[in-house]
Amino acid sequence: MRVPTGVRWVAVVSAVALLTTACGGGSTTSPANSGKLKGASFTVGGKEFTEQKVLCEITAQALENAGAKVKRQCGLSGSATVRTALTSGRIDMYWEYTGTGWITHLKHTAPIHDSQQQFDAVAKEDLANNKIKWLDKAPFDNTYALGVKKDSNSDVKTLSDYGKLVQSDPSKGSLCVATEFTNRDDGLPGLEKSYDFKGEKLSTLDEGAIYNSIKKGSPCHFGEVFTTDGRIEGLGLRVLTDDKKFFPVYNPALNVRESVFQKHPALADVFAPIAKALDTATMQKLNSQVDNDGDTPAQVAKDFLKTVK
């Protein structure tokens, strides 16, 4: 298009400025939310694994698209660290999982296996006791599981089978886990109690190293995995069935301090369609784009937001 000059150019600039002000900004990903948070500033946090880095970037970019200024603290180590950052005011929001909120943060020992009931319970109690607001939950469930190579240990299909293997030969049940998993009631201690096994050969690794270790069979044949992780399919792994339904439901929802939400209630409108779009297949795809295809969380988040209606 040819650029107008002189008086006509001034008129065009003025008209564009007026339209931009009236529309509240120029987001290309979610026009309905453009400018809803203009002038606001937020610090967004997230945990250190791929899915959380993607969710952190989705959050930051959605806020920026809505007109806000954003500081990122993606990649914080461990649930306790991120939660403390939220409650202390170091960050304003991050995505937490219902099972983690219920078991780890609110100190319950028995999970609620119905997804909606679990969400309602954790959201109500966390708001009342800790002034933490849970926005809409996403439908995907990123629960814990134990993974193994598809072409090995074919007779071990369930966690009950795994428990029996450990009891008969601990070395064949060698297990890789992250440090946090060894300390959580919804992690290894509870798993051992529920499935009545103990004494497995245990290796503690960074979460990111566990998947390749399972594939190599060294230092472990089995390992802690997350069910939405794209590396399960990418590395040829399979997940053992939780036949006693030990692991809680882990639907994610954006956690925001109540004081922040009261000041910016438009956050609910900005993130409702985003949460709705994050089903299991979508989250697995986003994770795979980072872990298997080598894309950055920022690029994956940007492309995803273009699809959100």
C-alpha cells in the first residue's frame, strides 16, 4: 500500500490512534481480550519442567496481548518454591495442579478422584484459608505414572505387577525418580504403601533425565513420568496402569493471589478460553513440540494462542 503524505498522513495517523484507543490495543491472538489489562503489571511464575514452561509462556503472552506488562519467572525449581513465591508476593500467578494443591499445599492425605469435585474442593479451601484464587481448570489431567520401554517387561502392565516384581527381584524393578517425588504423600511414599512394595533399586535424577534413562535401561528400567509428557510417545515408552487408582487427579488451573484478582477481575475472561482449549491431546502436542521437535516454549505458546477463540 502506498503511504500517504502531508496532511492526509496526519489525518490517517490520528484516525488510527483513535481506533486503537477505542479498541484497547492490537492483539492478534485474542481480539476480544485486547486492552482488557492495559496498564497492569504482573509477574508470572512456573515450575522447571517443559509443560510448566509452556504454560508460563502462554500466561505471559496472553497478558501481554491483553495490554499488560509482564515479568517472567518461568522455570522455578519445585512446587514448594513456586507456591512460596506466590503466597509471598514474589510472583502474582502460576498454573498449579488440583492434586498438588490438595495433597501438597493443603495437606490432605486422601485425594478426591472426581475431577470437578476435586477442583471445587481445592478452590474453595485455598481461597478461604490462603487467599489464593483458582481460575477455570483445564480439562487435561497430568497425573504421575511409572513408565517403562514399550518392548521390555511385557508382563508388567500395572502398578500391582510392578510391586510384585520389586518384591521378587528389586534390581529388575530399578526406578528413577525426581527428588520431589520421594518426599510427596502423592509420590513414592504413598505409592509404596498403596501397592505394598519396598526396597526397589532407586536412582534420583532431574526430571528431564528420567525419560532417556528409561529408554536406555540405565540406571533404571522404570521411572516417574507425567502422563501428558510428549516424550512418552517420542521415546517409545508406555505407562503402567494405576489399577488401584492411587494417583490423584491433576487438572491445572491458573492460581492468582486474591488481592491481584480483585484488582484485575478481567483475568477470568482472558484465561477462560485458554483453559478450555488445553485438553490432553493439545497439551501432549505442545510438550512434544518442545521436547521432541526442539521448539522453544515461547514459540509453542505463541502458535497455540493463535488457535484460541
